[in-house]
Amino acid sequence: MSTHPLEEILHPQSIAVAGASDNPSTQGYNFTYHLLDYGYRGKIYPVNPRYPEILGMKAYPTIRDIPGTVDYVISAVPASAVLNMLEDCSSKGVKCVHLFTARFSETGRQDAAELEQAIRKQARKAGIRLIGPNCMGLYYPREGISFGYDFPREPGAAALISQTGGGAARFISLAAMRGLRFSKVISYGNALDFNECDFLDYFSQDAETKLILMYVEGVKDGKRFLNALSQAASVKPVIILKGGRGQSGARAIASHTASLAGSTEIWETAVTQAGAVSAKNLDELTDLAVSFYFLPPILGPRVGISGGGGGPSVFSADECEEAGLDVIPLPAEIREELKNSGVPIWDWVGNPTDVSILGDSGFSGVDMLRIMARNQNFDLLIAYLHEVPLSKKEGMTARLREEIKGYIKVKKESTKPLLTVVGERSLGIKDYRHWRWKLTGELRTKLIAADIPIYPTAGRAASAARKLLEYYQRRK
């Protein structure tokens, strides 16, 4: 077990919600509701002098009035009430306060910044650690702690350290739809006490975490951050998305979390030298996350592509080459195998495999994928789900279900990295009740259950694969 100070803090036996409410439009309600809904097993204490009861639980006027021990406090009170609340926390021996409370230094106002520093000073004097302010705090499915309504309830092995709360929620939703599950997510906002370095140190030791993801807008201590990043990246993959890379983004983060943005070029170089992987936007962070989460190491650039008609085959080949992968010609021994097996188009089919030319040959794109998986000339495989609006419901449904079965079988039989391209909301269908939407959801669910990563385009799959390849090459 980790000996980091956060280990005890993140396993509270009791949680108080200061500013709890029975009004569903408030965060005081949400934080309290999530503890109940996600099955938090410790004691829950709603705190608000205006309510005798909240969500069926006795409410207390102040934290001092709580009869039992309080380990962790979620603060949803106004900024002006935080100092008094901390005095109450001190009297109860509270270990940590998550300050959802905002409107501090991020406002740019001197009085707000001074209040923030007064809070820091008082917390330190009382021995209380702080997460925040201006953040959503902790999502920890194993402990039944959440700040979102639709986050996965089952735990996983990916950790997210995020300076933004809304961005963290967006990422959790995007990544969850593609099978990613989380050990812990920490949104830390202005980082008045615990900051990105502390969380990196913690997750590098955390046995529940195998992959570390980050969104940062600025760092408190550059030297300490790079040391922490290097240490974490030496034991686990670390993927970082940096906000405020452009001038307008830099201005935006100043009013978001009171961070200062630095040179993008210097940042990228430093991240690479530390052994981490840099993502350029939320989509790429998601692609890289599911790639590291599901795929074995990618050790070479030679890619075999199967699936898709004539046009999609050309698109996927171009996108793979543009990403830096090598779309090699079909090896002679595979062509010979096809010829000896009686495949009538043995001299026509290639890499990528255009399944539209296979027709009733008795040979399918999945068959080609299986052959590529056995061949030593390919380092990775991309399966392109051949989904075009040219087939009737019954025929298309049966064919795609068989393709998915084939992909899953290839995954079980081979150790080669297998990436799949499955359509998303680019299907061009406005009615989400349409059978094609339902079918796409079914196919995605089956692939995820088999630990096969899915991507909306071949280009995004290829770009993620290339970054994984570069990562593993650097670690040789």
C-alpha cells in the first residue's frame, strides 16, 4: 500500500457536505446525492442550518454539531463562509477539505486572492489539507464517490489528474463510451495546497492505477513538476493535455484556474524528455488513453488494414501513411497462400484489403485479417468495419455481427495490436432511434467487452498507434 499522504485522505470513513441542499439545481444537492447513489459505505453528514433533513438524512447546522468523526469535507458554501467552516473543521479533526467553492484568485480580484491565501494559511495552521478551490474534487468508483451522474460505477486502472472539473467530466464521458474505466479522477482547480506534482507522486505509487492521464493549464513549480513527471513516466505511461497553448487559450485559463501558460514548444520538449506523451486536444487524449489501456506494445510501423470498400481503403491507406505508419504491400507468401487455398482473386487483393472486391469468393476481410495476424511482416492491424448505407437492415446486420465475431476471434488468437474503426455520429442519420444507430451501439459494446479499442476514423487510429510506437521505441 502507498505511504503517500493522499492514500489515507482518499479513503475517508466519513464525509460531510457543507452547503448540502435538497434543491436538485445546486451542487450541494449533487454532491450529497452522488454519495448515496454511488453507494459510499462510510457515514454521510449533510451540513446546512436551513434544513433539518436532506435526502432522508439528518442535517446538521454546522460541522461542529456532527456527533461523530469527520474525515473529509466537501465544501459547497460561498467563498465568504470558508474561513468559519475551516474553524469548525479544525475542531472536528478533519483531514482534508475539497473546496468546490470558487471565486477566488481566478477572478483576478485582489480581495479574492487575499481571501484565498488566508484560507491556505488557516488550513495549514490547523493541519487540514485542501483539494481546490474551484474544482469538482474526487471521482473514486471503488469508494462510491463521484461528482457526475452518469460516470461508470465499475472501477478500472486509469487515473485522471485534471485542473478543470467540466473538462474532466467531459473526458470521463467520452472515454467511458469507448471502454475506459477509472481508478480515480481528481479535479484540483486552483491548487492552493495539493497540486499536480502531489497527484503525480501519488498515482506513480498507486497499485490501482496502471495509466496516468493529465489535463493541466499551468504548473506551480516547473522543476518539481518535471521531476515528478519523470518519476511517474518511468513506471507507468503518462499522457498529458496542456491547456492554453495559444494566446486566446492562455487568456482563458487565467480566468479559469488562475494559471499562467508557458511556451508550447518548451512544454512539448520537456514532456517528451520526461518520458511522457503529449496530446494536442481532448479527442487525441481519448484516443491515446484507450490505446494505452487496451493495446499491447506496438513495436513497429508496418500495418495491415482489412475492411472497407474501395474509397475507405484508399482513405485509410493515406491516413496511415500520413500518420507515419508503413502500409506495406501484401507479402508474397500471403499471396501464395491465397493462391494455394483457391482464392480466385489471390493476385488482385492487397493491403489494405478492399472487401468490396471479395464478393462471393468465399474469402472475407476477416479471413485476411487472420492471415495478417499470423504473418511476421505486420506489426499491427487495423480492422475497418465495412459500414455503408448500401445494404438493407437484415443483410447488413448479419454481416457486421459476423465481422465482429471474427475480430474478437483474431484478438484471442493473436498477440498483435488490433485497432478497429467503427462509425460514430458521422453516420449522417438524424434520428438516433434508427436501427443503424442501435446496431452501431451493439457492435461497439461487443468490441469493448473483448478489450478491443475502437476509433471513429482510420486516421485517428493511425495517429494514436504512431504515438504508441514512438513511446515504446523511446523506452527500449
